[in-house]
Amino acid sequence: MELIKVKEAAALLGISASTLYTWRWKYPERLSCYVYGDKEARGYHYDKAEVLAYIAGSKTKDGAA
């Protein structure tokens, strides 16, 4: 498993990091994340394979996202 930071995951998805933070808060079922550290030094990471699978699953039959 390769964990990536929020900015890298957002770049792969073609969205901003703030949008990804919003997804985590409002739509936690979209992508799971891993949380490290305590409240003051919390870090969020995503499984790169899961992000890529989400992208692949988001395509329509004509190939458009």
C-alpha cells in the first residue's frame, strides 16, 4: 500500500485539496483516509490505489469523467 498526502490525492483527482477535505467531512463513503497524529499535528493520507480505482470507477462508458 502506498499512502499519499492530501495534495497529491487531490492532484490525481483533479480537484483542490479543500474540496477533498470537504469530501472527507460530507461524503466519507467516497474515499477512506488514514489519520495520523494527535489533534494538533493530525495528518491525513490516502491509499493511492484506492484513489486511482475511484477515478477509474468514475468514468462513463464513452470514457468521459
